[in-house]
Amino acid sequence: MSALRCLLFLTATVFLGGSIAPVGASGGAVREPVWAGKFYPANREDLDRLIRSLTEAAEKDPEAAHRPPTRLRALMMPHAGFAYSGATAAHAALAIPRDGFDRVVLLGPDHRVGFRNASVTGASCWRTPLGEVPVGDFSPMLSVRPELFATVAASDRQEHSLEVPLPFLQARLSRFELIPVVMGACNASTMAQAIATMLRNPQTLLVVSADLSHYLPYDDAVKRDRETLDRILSLDPNWQQDQDNRTCGCYPMGVLLELARKQHWQPVLLNYSNSGDTAGDKTAVVGYGAVAFYGDEPMQNRTDNRQPLTPEQGAALVALARQILLRHFGVTTAPVDVRLEKLLADQALQVRSGTFVTLKIDNQLRGCIGSLSATAPLLDGVRDNALNAAFHDPRFPPLGKTELDAVHIEVSVLSEPVPLTYTDAEDLLTRLRPGIDGVIIKKGFASATFLPQVWEQLPGPEHFLSHLCVKAGLPAGQWRKGDLEVKVYQVQYFEEVR
């Protein structure tokens, strides 16, 4: 951020009364609606009537997107005035099963104050003309990265990016808790680690409030917005690059895309429009998109019915991998972590399963070794593969003791691989599930696998398969001949939080 821009942000904070207070500090128990009568009707009956009208129109849309049979996990929806963005917001709201969630984590961008990381509300409930919504317990995310969160009073009182989508959520969910988070500039990966703690309950929906380009001529806006939506639909790992007039809400969207890649969610475009479609003036328009993200519960998919591990059990496996490396270098930890020892004694970690341990430094691969078949108990697999990834990956020199503090550890627990039947190359492309399936290919003595996480770098099935063929020592286009033996599997993925 430039010095001038930083000065402007600080000035705005002072004049708006935007002091940063301890988390949860509040001048009142209820956050009153500020934008009722401006962005949407202030009268309950009028607001209810308008939302019903917009929703009914969305239900009749002949181009409404097909929604996969998996569970809705997250939504992108707009935050402009209902006269402009309401048609698209209604498409997003329709994706929410009635009373299908009891908590909503709502992320929106900071428009008015200027701060880094995130502001959480100091109120105990939020009110709109449709009623009050209680604020839920956001302490889990604070316990992970407390330095990322504060209560910025001016943002809490004035920000519209959270208030405006709320009536649509109320129209679909009669009883739910709200976790409202306003985001400034932040590191998406770090913020996603904290937000992920709020999503462990399958009854929690993540909603990101974001508009698209602003004040371009109609045709230019459509072109730019379609490019942006294509990047969202491909779960672009380079999302933060080239954000000039693309997304009003780029930081919350970056967090959502980070989570979607890690959780293997499938994005579906529900609707696109701009203010030229709704308000008529096409000389300078604002774009709006509705995107839904769908995904199975971890390991509950077509190839494995095994009971998934809990986040705590996964964290114990990651801690075990760290412990094994420390012991290898003669580093002892004292006192003994009794809670970790108790978790590692859990019978759920004695089941036989394929495992991979991945090591990274500065987000660059430093080693990755694993076993595909369920020949060893989970604990043994993690112990062995932690050492193998550190010292026996032929692509890298052995890990040095001086690198240990910089290493980031990831553990993947695999479902049992099953054969994937296909007729030809085109059929194979349609049967793979980007972001969900790990893939094994084999031809003769040549074989290789990519974990589902590799889809983050190679989101297109063609490129994914071509690189996998090269890894196996085959020609890049071998998959096009339709003569490969293919198996697929899924993973539960756990990473170190430090």
C-alpha cells in the first residue's frame, strides 16, 4: 500500500470514528440497519414483497444452472441496492435449502474505513426490517489466529457489504446465527485457516459478499466480468493478481477460493447481470455474479464409506509428523503433550489407510512421499512417510536441520483407490472430478499419481492428465489414446497451523 493511500485510510479512520477496539467491544447489543430505505425497503412488508417477487422471477428463469447433488457449502452474492443487484442475489438465495443451515459465516469487503485483516462485530445481534439475527460464537477462529481480528467500530456501524445480503438470507433461513466479518487487505491462505475453523459443522454456510467491475461501458463490463467469473469457476490459484476493477470484494473472494481449493468444492455459476440489465443505463454499469460452491463431506463420496476423521484427529497426525522430524534431529519437546498422546491413542488412527506426507517451504514443494494402498495403520504410515518425504524423495536433497522451522507439513489420508471405467479420452475427461479426485494412471510398468491438491496448480483435466503422464515417464498425450489403467481416490487433507 502506498504511503499516500495509507495516510488516507488512517485519516478516514479518525474522522469516521473508526477506532480499533478489543474483539467484541460494543457500544450496544443490537447492530441496527443503516441502509434500509436506501439499498432496500425499510418497511417489512415492502421488503418481504420485493424479495418474493425477485425470487419468483429467478425460479422461472429458463437458464437457471443445474445444481449438483452434493451439499451447498458456500455462496458468492452481490451487495448493491436491490434495484440493481436483486435479480442476481435472488438466484444465489434460491440455492440455499429452506432452513438448511443454522449458521452463516458472512464475509464482506471494507468500503469505508481502511484496515488490514478483519473486523468482527461488537454486537450480540443484527437487525433488519425482517427481524433480528443473533451473532454466533466466533471464538474458534480467534483462537487460531487472534492477531487477524479486531472490532473496528466505524466498519461495524456503517459497512453495507454485510447488511445488504442479510434480508435474502433471512428469507431462506428462519432461524440461524450470523458470523459477520468485514475484511480489509489480508493474506488469503492465513485468513482461510482461521475461517475454516468455523466451517467444520456441516450446518454452516459460508457466504461471500462481492460485486464485479464498476462503471465500465456495458459491453466492456460483460467481457471483463466473464473473465473474472471464469477465474472464479476455475478456482484460480493466482486470484490476487490482476484485480484492477474486477471484484469489489477481492479479499473475501480470495479466502473463499483458497477454502474451495483445499476442500475440493465445485463452483457453479448461477447468474450474471449488471446494472445495465436491471436499471437501464448502459453507459457505466456495475456487474453482479452469483456463484454456488458444492462439495461432499470429507471422504463421504462414491469410492469410500469410511467414517471421516475429526479435525482434532487430523491435527494430531500433523503434529505426529512434526514430532517424528524433531526426534530425527535429536530435538526433544518438553513437557510431553498429554492431549496429543491421548489423541494418538485413538483407535480411529489405528485403521489401515493410504497416507501421504507433504513438506513445503515458502509454499514450494520440499518433499512428498506416500502410500496409495491401505497396507499400514494410519499412525505407521504418517511416521514412515514423514521421514521418507524429508529424506528419501529423489527430487530433493535430504532435509537439513536448519530448514526444520521453515517446513510446513501437510498430511493426506486416502480412501481406497477404485478403478475408473471409461470408453475413450473424451469420456475420461468428463468422469474426472477436478479438485475432488486423486488420480492413478498405469501402463505396463509405468505408473504415477497426483493427489487432489494438484488440481490447484493444474485445474484443467487435459493439463492434469498430460502432466501426470509425464510424471509416469509416458508421452504427455498418452491419455488421449484411451489405453491407460486409471484409478481414483479422495483424501482428507490436514495442514499445519503455526
